[in-house]
Amino acid sequence: MRSRRELNLLYTSLPTLVLVITATALVLAAIAFRSVRTHLIEFAGESLALAASDIADKLDLVLYERYSDVQVFAKTLATHHHQTDELSQTLIEWQQVHSLYLWIGVTDAAGRVMAATEQQSLGHDYSQDAWFQAVRDRGEPYAEDAHVSEKAGGRLAVSFAAPIHGADKQFLGAVTARVGLPSLETILARTVRLFLTERRISGEVEWLLTASDGRVLADSTLGPQSQIHHVEPVLLPSAFLLTAAIQPGYVEEVHAKRRVPVLTGYARTEGYGRFRGFQWGVLVRLPRADVVAPIRKLLWQLGSAAVLVGGPMFAFLLWTSMQLRKEWKGAQDRENRLATTLASITDAVFVTDREGRISSLNRAAEALTEWPEQEAIGKPLAEVVALTQQAPSRRPVDNPVLRALREGVSVALPAEVSLLTRNKKARAVEGNSAPIRDLDGDFIGGLLVLRDVTARGLVERRRAAQYEVTRALAESSSLADAAPRILQAVCESLDWDEGALWRVDAAANRLRCVALWHKPSRSYPEFDKVTRETTFAPGIGLPGRVWSSGNPAWIPDVCQDDNFPRAPIAKREGLHAAFGFPIVTGGTVFGVLEFFSHEIRQPDPDLFELLRATGAQIGQFCQRKELEAKVRDRPQT
């Protein structure tokens, strides 16, 4: 038994010990919550910067298409520039096809409007306007930044113009068009909503579009066609950063009107191709309070629980003589707080012993690896966290925790690393590991923190596919020229092995394959031969199914599909998943694009929507080319 002196010393020091343990736990909890709050702010800021960058990219792409359109218009109109009646009708047809244009006009060599989408514009003299003098003197396209345009009904608009030259390079006149800012505001609003929904960020989001000189072109808080004013850099650091920033980013600042802290993501348009752009600024804001609201709520809950539980516990530890019970209770309390903190962190956290065996993991880690905690504990980290290089190599990556324990330093994962889940699903991850030391500085284990970035990579790949398809259409004179590049862009960006383009033969009421492309690392000679030689009636096979319904279709495994005539050959050559989507022009299916993979894949609704839009984009391209052909072939009078 303990002596009276020992017991007296033990009970005397007990309150101090309890106070020290409590203070230490509070400091650790404050550090942990501060770390989580910082992570939430960084994640939201990066998301806002990425949203601003995505908006800037889309604005560049839309403006580049309009810049290219006026050049196409000018070349098309050169052959019948003096036929004013036909010119006006042609301009009206173009305006109906390209709904973004508010007004299109054609001038003669003296700058007078000779044809336009509005009859009251005829005869107007633009010879003294800067855009006309620029295209006349320089002989090249001209783009004018946002300005109040009478042709746009006194609203903000962007102007594009291009010279019309005859066969002998003689200047015949110019074609000019106005694009209204409200149509671009719609793109901004839709992109912000879609992007933040994908990132699962909630709150009162605002966006702002500024010109290079600081004018506000669009403000979500003021509604469409808000009054033009200047951004004050002193009140908006993000606006000042736009003037010097090369890369998108984010900044914490105070809202100029509401005087509340906000996170602002910023990006700048850079132009596209030969179009230098207008250097517009894109700002996307989110109140800081909305970002940290979840962690504040959790902090209040834990604080209330600590007050209710800590007081009685302190009294119990102060007056009781059962030291083992007191020590066990304190250890359990600390462990529960740590588990709650880890559970609130959205990143996957793994803790190992010195041999690299898992001793604990949080809920995010369970969701990422698809390993339940009770089954993962005690297993080697490399068995649960199978890290490899991303496709196509899939080579294993060394265990980062063992390296951290061996070298005694933090170790970051290399770029482009995938984690294979328990069900063999590949997820792109990033993160780092570090050794855990005891109070004496000895290694007692390791820590690995991983973040799932699969969604971000998927968004980037799908955006790359959209850009490549748009570029192929912009740089091609016909669908036949663009088809190989479109097939290649979708296969390489979205990781499909083979693609085919089918055109509708209206006379035979059949679909015929007109283009094929497959990855250089893959080869399907027998399947390609049969695909080129086969035609499909409506409803037969994957192409016929898409043609008949007018909607995309997905087959997880063509080898198991009853309506896939090429199934035996696909099975022999290792093809499984397939999907197809229609090319629609004027409500009619013009053709079908289909793609194949050597893997079995389940339907992806987001990919359906992306490719439905891609099919409509290709259909608009075909419709525009048909319209241009009609204009060229129209007899001159």
C-alpha cells in the first residue's frame, strides 16, 4: 500500500495535473480547429479562383468564336458584296443561327451601311469611326472592348469587324457585328452555379466582370445592365491584383459595400489564338462566414459539451482517490476529442506505428479507400493505401510513411498519383506524410494525409475535351476534316480507346461509318473492318439506337448486350463499355458519334450532359457550313 505521505503528495498535485491536462487539450484543440479552418478557407479560395479561371476561359472562347465568325462572314460576302437585297437576307439568316449577335451590318468602301439586320441602319456613315478606319487601313479584323452601343439599344456591347476584299485584294467594304453583354452575363452566372455545385460549396456567391481600365461591366448584385462605375483598388485588393496577376488566385478582403470579410477568386481573360482578348477581370466572391460556418458550429457544440462534462469530471478527479479510474477517464476524454477532430477533417488521415501498420484512420480515409476502420487497423499501410502512378503506366509508388520514418522529414507525394481502392477503382490523390515523435523526440509512428482530387482532374479533362472539339471545328472547313480530331480529343481527354463517326444516309435510311480513330497503343483490326463495312437501320445496334431515340446511350458491356450485332468481335478483341450521342441539326439527327473502352464502365450522367452539348455544338457547325454553302451557291443577279 502507498504511504500517507505518498497519498498526500498524489492528491495535492492532482488539481495541478488536471489543470495542465485540460489546458494542453484546449491548446491542441485550438490548433486543430485553426488548421481545419485554414484548410476550409484555402479549399474555398482555390475553388473560387478555379471558378473565375473557368469563366475567363469560357469568355475567351466565346469571344474568339465571334472574332472568327466575322472573318468567315467577310470571306463569304466577298463574292456578292454589291447585291444589297441578298446581303440583308443573308445577315438576318446569320443572326438567326448565331443568337448572340444583336446587330450585323455591311458597309461599302466609303463606310456607308448597305445591308444590315435592321432596315433603319441602312445609309448610316461609319467612315469616321475607329473600327472602320482600322479594318480599312490595316486590312485585318478589329475587336472593340465593351461600350454603350446604339445598335444594341443603348446597352453594353462588344464589337467585331473584318474587311471585305475582292479577288484582286481591293477593299470593298467591311462587315461588323455587335454582341450584347447580357448574353455573356448568362454564361458567367451559369458557370458559377455549375462549378460551385460540383465543388459542394454553399453560400451567397457574387461575381463581378471588369474591363481592363476598371469599369464594371457586370455585377451580380446589381442585376443585368448595371450602371458603369469604377472599382476602387483600395477597397477591393482583388481588383488591384488583377492588374498585376499572371495566374488566377484568391484573396481575403472586406466587401466594399457590406463591410464584411469575403474570399474573392480572381482571374483575367488572356485571349485565344490570334484574338488577343480584352484583358477583362473576373471576380467571384463568397462571405468568409459562410466558409467557416460548419467548423464554428462544431466548435460551439464541442465547447458546450466540454463545459457540461468537464466541470463534473474536474470535481470527480479532484476528490476521488481512485487514480487509475481518473487516469483512464482523462485518456478516454482526450482520445474522444481527437477522434471528433479527425472525423471533422475532410482530408483522409492515416496514423501508423513504427512498422507502417495502420493504428487509426478517419471517416474520410474509410470513404477514400473503401476499407472499414475495423478491418484496416493492423494492416500494412501499403495494403490499404495502394498508391500507383496514373494511367497508363500504373507503376507502384513507394510507401511515403516508411520513407518519412526512415529520413525523419515530411514527404510529399509525387505529382499524378492514383490510389486504388479496395474495389480497384482509381482515384487521383495528392498529399504528404510526416513522422510522429514522442516527448523524447523518438519516432513512434507516421502520419499520412491524402486529398481526393479526382473531381478536379475530371473537370479539367472534360474542359480540355470541349476546348479541343471547339478548336477542331473552328479550324476545319467541313465535318470530314474535323472528325479525326474530334474523335481523338474525346478519346484522349476522357480515356476512351476508340471512336467512330456515323453519318445518316437519308436515301438508304441507313447509318454509315465515315471516320474511325483509336489510341496508338490499342489495335482492333477485325472490329474496325466490320465497323467500316456495316450499316445500321434505325434502332439497330448502338448507332441505330441513338439515331432512333435522338438521345445519348450507354452500354456498360457490349458483350452482354442483346442489341449489339458486333458483340462477338468486340469480345474477341477486348472491347466492353460503349456510349454514343447524336449530332443534331434543326431537331433532326444528322449523325452519331460512338466510343469504346477495354474496361467495363457504368453510365456517367455528367458525361451524358457534356456530350449532349458537344453533339449540339457539332450540329451547329454542320448547319453553319450548310448555310455558307447555300450562300456561296446562290446565283448572282
